[in-house]
Amino acid sequence: MFHNLRHLNFKHFEFVKADGFDEAIIGIDCENFRYIYSYNKALEILEEHIETTEAIDFLEFEIKQAYFGNSTPIFI
């Protein structure tokens, strides 16, 4: 299925991005047109700037808890 993604036209859909986490994107939910992020990679990105416990708290309560309807990014 992923090999067909390059043939899909996503320009008519709006994706909600988590700013600063482009390197953590691991896929796209084609049903709801939202990004799928690696939780561990997002945590690594945060740890470059803040302590691990703060990074976990920020990711859990500021990023993962944000809600944008069906466009809410997925962290796995």
C-alpha cells in the first residue's frame, strides 16, 4: 500500500503538522489524511532542548493531548 502513496494527490487536503517534528513523521493516515509520528523520535527531538522528564511531560500533555478533530496527528 505505501508504494502507492506517491501516486495519490494530497494537494486538496489539509494536514495538521506538529511544528518542529518533521523528522519524526513516519507515515500518513490515508483514511483521515493526517500525519503519523514516531513518539520516540519526537521525544529525541525534544530532548535536544529540554530534560527528559520535561520532554515526556511536554509531549504527553501539550502535543499528544491537542485535538484538531479528524486531522489530529497520530503519535505511535
